[in-house]
Amino acid sequence: MVDYSVWDHIEVLFRWRHQARVERMEQFQKEREDIEKTLADSKRKMTELQKKIKGLETSGTDDAKSELQKLQEEQKRAKKEEKILEKKLDEHRQQEKKMPWNVDTLSKDGFSKSVFNLKSETKEETEEEREQKHKTFVEKYEKQIKHFGMLRRWDDSQKYLSDNPYLVCEETANYLVIWCIDLEVEEKHSLMEQVAHQTIVMQFILELAKSLKVDPRACFRQFFTKIKTADQQYQDAFNDELEAFKERVRGRAKARIEKALKEYEEEERQKRLGPGGLDPVDVYEALPEEMKKCFDSKDIQMLQDVISKMDPTVAKYHMQRCIDSGLWVPDKKLVEGMDKAEDEEPVYEEPKKD
């Protein structure tokens, strides 16, 4: 028989722990942002002090010497404050690495590496050892984890875990979380929702084990007994957590896609950069309309006519940017012409096309 008073306690505890976890994450993120902002302000203050000190060092007046002494004292205090903030930020980052790995901590700044919520052992494992442990587990049991993730019926899930009890662990839950995000990124929404259901099943079992202070493998049958005969309150608790989890997965997937898109755009921009380090797209957009028409029509004579009517300084500025971005390839006469008198008409050469 299942002790339903324990289950009632678990229902309340699970809701509270989830909400508390979310609030801790938000507070933790805010603390980090505050430290980074204060540190940035401190660095700006240090830069300003250095400029002022450099300016006063060349002056020999008594007032300047007095002010210089004050600024040097202030600089010492600022350096001390900056070191304290840097140490505080480093400690904060170390704490982040020790936090549980779940969908609330994934895809956030500072959580780019794999972190696992493992039981404490006599010898604390390093991050590399935890990563290797997870990698080894997944390499050995990935097929079985995915099979569990595709099950739909309570009885099927219970039987499969009974046949494969080693799957009842944090590593399985962590893999399922990542798989959900991958599926959402791939726009396999229905499949994501299926795997999300099994993720919450595993998380409920792990939460129950923590509350009862037993090995998860010793209590997963109790979970299935309860969920199959559950009252509406317990079903609601499960469904609420499932819906909240799916929303978090969608949010993390969206953030991952946006990040990947930005990285791709930056890579493409770097590929476009000309010999002078300028982006031809940006340079073209900044050109006067008359010059844009010349480039659109690839009419060299029209471009020379437009340049001849422009202010020489402005014309030289735009053409140099075109050269630096690779939008225009000049011949030697153009280079010489830009370095000589402004009124000398330059000669242009159209860039070779692939």
C-alpha cells in the first residue's frame, strides 16, 4: 500500500520547490547583472581618473599637485574596489557551475558547460569528471533513454524502467531535457511534447526520491502507483509542471536559434569584409543615391560623371570606403589621383566578377 499522506506532502513540496528554483535562478541572474554593471562603472571611473592624472602630471602648479595627490588616492581606492568586484564576480561564476542542471539553467550566460546535480560523495567530482560520467552514460544507454522518451502509457513506462532500472537517474533526466530543446529547435513540436511528458515523469520520480531520501530506483514504482490512481489535484500538479516545462523549452529553443542566427550573420559579415576591414553592405547603404545608381547599373562612366560633380572631399571619402570594403577595385592611377590634387580626375577600374 502507498502512504498517500506522503504523496500529499510531495505534491505541495514539488510545487514549492519548482517555484523556489525559478525564483532563485531569477535572483541569481539579477545579482550577477548587478555585479557586472557595478564593475563596468568602476572600470569607467578608473579610465577617467587615469586621464585626469595624466593631464595634471604635466602641470607644475601647487593647485595641480594638490589635485593630483587627491586623484591618486582616489585611484588607489578605485583599484581596490575593482579587485573586490572581480573576485566577487569570479566567486559568483563558480557558484553557477555548481547549480543543478535543468531547463531553467540551460542556455543562459554562464551555463554554457554541462553541469549535473549529483549526490555528494566522499570525494567531490570535478566538472570534467562529471561531464565524462554523463558522456559515458549517454554513449552506453542513449538508445534505451530514447526508447523511454517515446513511451506513452504509464504501464509501459513502469515496465521499461523495471527492466532497465539504471535509467532512473539524473543523467537520463538531463539527456531528456536537452533532447526536448533539440527537437523544438528542429521544429518537431509534437515529438518534443511527447518527450517532455517523459522528462517530467523522470523529474517527478527524482523529486520523490529526494523527499523520501532513498535511491530513485527504490521508489519509481510508487510514483506510477500514485499517478495511475491519482486524484484531480495530483493530476493537475503533474500537468501544470508539464505545461510550464514545455514553455521553458520553447523559450530556450528560441534563444538558441536567435543566438545561432546572430553568429551566422556575424560569420557572413566577417567573410564580406574588404581589404580595409569594412563591410561592403554597410558601405553601399551609406552611399549617396546617385552613387548607388552607378553601382547598381555597373556604369563606370556614370560613376565618374557623378564624382566629378561632387565635393572632392566627400567623393574621396566615399570612394576610399568603397576600396576598403572591396566594393571597388582601383587601378594605380586612382590611388595616385586620390593622393594628389583634389581636382585631378581619377580613373576607375571595375572589379572582376566571378
